Amino acid sequence: MVAYASSLGGLLLILAAHLFYRRILSEPRSAALLLNISAGIAMAYAFVDVFPHLARKQSALESLDLGPFATYLTHHVYLVALFGFCVYVVLRVFKAAEVDRAHSRLAYRGLVLTMCLYALFIGYMLAEQPLFRPEPALLFGLAMGAHFLGLNHSLSEETKIHHGSTIRFLLVVCTTVGWLTGFFYTISATVYALAFAYIAGGIVAVGAISDLPRVRAGRDLLGFLVGAGSYSIVLLLLEALRAP
């Protein structure tokens, strides 16, 4: 029961990042610091928790007989992470190119569709977290909330007209539907690991393209280091407490 309450708390954090990111970032002086702290949290989660988790899952995945192609993918989960990275990069490049207005709008719609599927998957994995991961789902929700806070801000800055209430509503719906679906359908440990790999690739891509370029000297750099360092310490402490 406690685990699922933690999952609900994580969901609320993600929904708040979608619904209230403008209000959260309304104060210009604190917005930059908060965005850099959020970027540090998201990157720490990818490197300190997700990637080591995939490394630990590798031996279990190698024992499965899934056919030649599927076996190759599961033996190399980092290929899936690279795929998640490339999907986001490709869409952002097409969006930034803006060959003409029609192509720009098409690229933006593709980016929004990808974000909706991404949010759906994250919501689903948040509901499944108590079954597959030992750490509280609330930590996953915090990392993904920080991730979406920066992502929503970046899209809003780049597309001031399009990124309005409709897009935020779609992201809220997709996250919630994914979370609710997780209580009625359980995926396998293999699919869960591959999904984590894809999300890790997306987090790194967003960080490299949107978050890290905002980091400058002074308060910006300090905020990023505080976010990355404090979240890493929390994850490492939980790991130490679980050790026999």
C-alpha cells in the first residue's frame, strides 16, 4: 500500500510539471536556478540509477531465448538508449530547420506525438515501479517531473504559439492513462528494462540539447551541481541501505 501511495505521489509531481510549469517558473530570477537544479536531478537519475540498473539486468536478459534479432537487442540494451537519444535529436533537428511553415508545424506535431507516447510510457512505468524497482516510485516521479519541467519550458520558449494548454492537457492525459493502465496490465521484466533504456536516452538527449546549454558560470552551474549531487547522494544512500 505504501509503495502505491509513493507511486501516486510521483504521478502528482509529474502532472504538476505539466500543468503548472509556467507558474513554477514565473519568477525570472529563480526560474533559471530551478531549471538547472531540475536538469541536474534528471541527469543524475539517468547516470546513477538507470544505466547501472540496465547493467545489472544485462545478465538476466542474456539468459532469455527471444529469437536472433530480439536477443541481440536485449543483449545490448544501450542500443535502445541510443535509439531514444536519436529519436529526440532527429525531431529537434527537423523542428529547428524550419524549411517552411508547413514543415515546421509538421515537425512540431511529430515532436508532440513523441512526447505523448513518452509520457504514456513514463506513467505506465511509474505504476509498475513497485514491482520492478526497490527504490520508492516517488524518486522516479521526482526525476521525471524535473525532466518534464525543463522539457516543457524549452518547448514553450521555442514555440510560444503552439505549446499551450491543449498540449499540456494531452501530456497530462497520456501520463495518467499510462499510470492507470499499469494497474491492469503488467509488462515483463525484459520490456521494463528496455523501456528504461529508451527513457534514459531521451533524458540524456534533452539534457544535451536543452538543459546543459542553459548552464553558465555562477548560480547556474551551482544549481546544476546541487541538483545532480544531492539526488545522486539520495540514490547512493538508498543503495547502501539495501546492501546486505
